[in-house]
Amino acid sequence: MPHRLRDLLARNRDWARSVEARRPGFFTGLLAQQAPQYLWIGCADSRVPANEILGLLPGDVFVHRNVANVVVHSDLNALSVMQYAIDELHVRHVIVVGHYGCGGVTAALLGRRVGLVDNWLRHVQDVRSKHRAWLDALRGDETRLAALCELNVLEQALNVCGTTVVQDAWARGQDVVVHGWVYGLHDGLLQDLEMTVQHTGQVDEAYARALAAVRRRYDASSAAAALVPPPTAPHPRR
Ligand code: CO
């Protein structure tokens, strides 16, 4: 449903009016400061907008988005967002949010060439390589894709934990919790993958536990699928 640019500006005016009507002084109140509690690191996908999904207004969530919610150790953009959010805004929670049906993860899984972005998606292919034997044993590309979307969240959350920004915050006793969530395009719901880390000493155990939970879930559903007998052909093959 494409909107003309003029329509977008009109929609914006309607939106600002309705927010101000519900909460008089809302915008001028935000001028003084922003004090978000959350840093959302998500996919750039238009179907996964942080504020709308969380039901939060401007001022409540600091957001970084890129293709396939990747956190690369040397990405100055992501690192700067994290540093500002943690050191200056003192966010309490850093949430890596992946989503099922991610185009970037799909391209990485299938080795599909898209263009320049392939180089960025190499990081997701690294995730795939790390878990290749287990992924290959799953039944069907759709299941593998969903599993890789979840694994990508865990790996990127692990990368967040490894940044100097988060390590330094923990070292000085700052209260910062890293989380990994996944969003369902089909139902609009977020799921906690329970990769929840509050200090350096928890990182390995939290990652291992969350990874084991993902594996258990997919292994169980693959085993259940294997129990269903294959459909019998109506006529014997000649
Ligand atoms: Co995506």
C-alpha cells in the first residue's frame, strides 16, 4: 500500500495531533531529556518497527536497526549506539530482536546472492557455519530458517556481551541486562529466547543454556515430524 509523500506528511500531522490530544504537553516534555530504559537492536525490516511492537511512544526506546540484526565487533555504528545508550542514557536493557522469515537470514541460509549486502550477511553465514551440522540435520528449509533466525539472535546477543561497551559497564557495576528475543511476523508476538545476561561471569552459561533450549525445541519437533508416516501414494508406482 504505497503512500504518496504528501499523504505521509498529512498522516504525520494527524498522528502528532492525536498524541498531543491524548497527552497534552507530550512533545514539549520530551524536549528536556530522553530517558529510555531499553536499547532495541533489531532488523531493518519494515514489518518489525520497535516502538509499535512494544506499544511505546517516542522517548521510551533507543533503537539500532540493520539488515538481519547483526552486531559486528568492529561496527562503529552499532558500537556508538551502544556506547551512547549505555554510558550516557543509562539504558537498563539491551535487547537483540530477530524475526522469523527474515530476508537477510534466508539469503544467508540458502547462499542466495543479493548484492553488496551479501558481504554484510557473511556474518549470518558465519552463524550458519558454526551450527551447520545441527542445522543440516533438521527437516526442511522452513524449519532450518526459523532455527537460524533464533541462533542468529543468540550469537548477536553474545556479540553484544563481548563489546568493550558492555564489558566496561559490567566492570564498573552498572546495571545492564542483555536479552535475546525473536518476533513472529505471522502473529505480532515477541518470544524471549532466555539468553539473559547480567554480568561477565554469566555469559557462557546463559548462551549455552539458551542454545540448548533452541536445540531441544527443534529436535523435538523434528522427531515428532519423523513419526508422521509419509503420505501414501494413491496408486502404486510402476
Ligand atoms: Co529481517
